[in-house]
Amino acid sequence: MVRRLVAGLAAIVLVAEAAVLVLVHIVLGRTTANQSMSIAGSDPDVMSKATYAMGAGMGAFLLLCAALAVLAALRDRSPGRFGRVVLISAAVTHAVLGMLAVGLVGWAAFAALMLILCLLVLILTLYPAAARPAGEGDGGGPVEDAPPPPPPFGELKPTSP
């Protein structure tokens, strides 16, 4: 129940973040297109188109993350390997942007990014990674070839005389 709630809430927050970021990039792109000066010799048209492209790319990435969260909530299963990689990269991105946001934007932006980071990490930890099929070990061989696990701490191993 909690897992589905967290995944659904994360999906809603990620869609809202995608919409806000796309809107910010549209405003930045229009501002760049309306200026008549170049920055360090860059063409304003190229800069505005690159800003639009970056906004579309970031929005698409966040929508993909939201779709993965919705799938996890609907199926009540862990995302697959690709989904986990995407969600981990989104979590790392939010952590880095959160560190930058403290100095550049302020604590409110930091808090918002950390909230999203927490939701992403909760999705990754509440849904354990999918188990491997039986008979598949780490090296590709059968599981029986694996060495026995070490004894628990404090327990003595039997020794042969």
C-alpha cells in the first residue's frame, strides 16, 4: 500500500517538475531569441533553439521517470533493469542539482529537489530488485558451484585435525 502511494506521488511530482522545467526553458529560449547581442560570439538563434531542445529533453526524461513510477505503482513490482538505471540516474541528477540550487537559487529549491530525490530513492528501496531466475549465478554457472557462505559472526568454524 505504501509502495504504491509513494510511486504514485512520485509520478505526480515528476510530471509537475517536467511541466515547470519545460515552461522555464520556453521562457529562457524566448528571452534569448529576443535579444540582439551575442554572448561570447554565440548566435542567439542557436542558443534559443538549444534551450528549447534542452527543455524538451529534460521534460521527456522526467516524463519517462514518471511513467516508470506509474508502472511500478500499477504492477506493484520493481522496475526492470532499464527502469532502475533511469530512476537511479534521475536520483543522482536531483542530488547534484540540489547541491547547486542551494548556492544559486536558495533553500526552497533545494528542499523541492531533495523531496523529489527522497521519493525516487524510496521507489528504489521499497521495491527490491527483481530476483534472478533459478540456476543463474553471478558467473553464469550453476548456483551449486558457489562457495559456502561464511559462518555468522562469533560462531567458530569446525576445523579438521
